[in-house]
Amino acid sequence: VQLQASGGGLVQPGGSLRLSCAASGSILSINVMGWYRQTPGDGRELVAAITSVGSENYADFVKGRFTISRDNAQNTVYLQMNSLKPEDTAVYYCGADLWDVTGSYDNYWGQGTLVTVSS
């Protein structure tokens, strides 16, 4: 199983970016997909997560600015980030809790994509 994240980059404060993360491989079913972020010296923190039936959960610091969505047919999760702030600068990781074709349930991570918010 692999998760491939994309969409990071440099954006000015107040701007927008859309991150994508596609899961592939021997996947039976994906339960939760989410986005996390990490800055140097800090731990990885939850940004937003979404279940297979569309229930969303957001960190307080992104509520009203970020929107998570997913395409179950494509095993893909998205993060629309609006009104970006310099403090949103971080490496963003996607994660998924899923069953593989052997019936094993585990957590998988993508490689991370850098988001830099700066003028």
C-alpha cells in the first residue's frame, strides 16, 4: 500500500492551496483518511480527518479555513486550504487507516508535501 501526496508549494498569506493524496495497492477498504502537519522540532499534529461515510473532524486552528473531502472510488483525500497564514507553514502528511486484501488493519503514511506561506 502506498500513499502519494501532492499539491504543496509556496503561497502568499491569504492565498489558497489544494493538497491531494491518493492511496494505491492491495487495499480492501479505507476507514479514515486524514491530513497531519509537522514543523521542525514539533510533533505531528492532526489537521483534519474524514471517515468513509464523510464525517469530518478539524483542528481548531483550521476551522473555517480548511476543508477536507475524499473520493472513495479513487481512494483519494483532498485538503482545500484557504486564508493561509504563515503559521500554516509545515510539511503536510496524509494518513489512512485501512484494511488490506489480507484483512489486516493498519495505518499508512504518505511522504509529506511542504507548504510554505510567506510573502
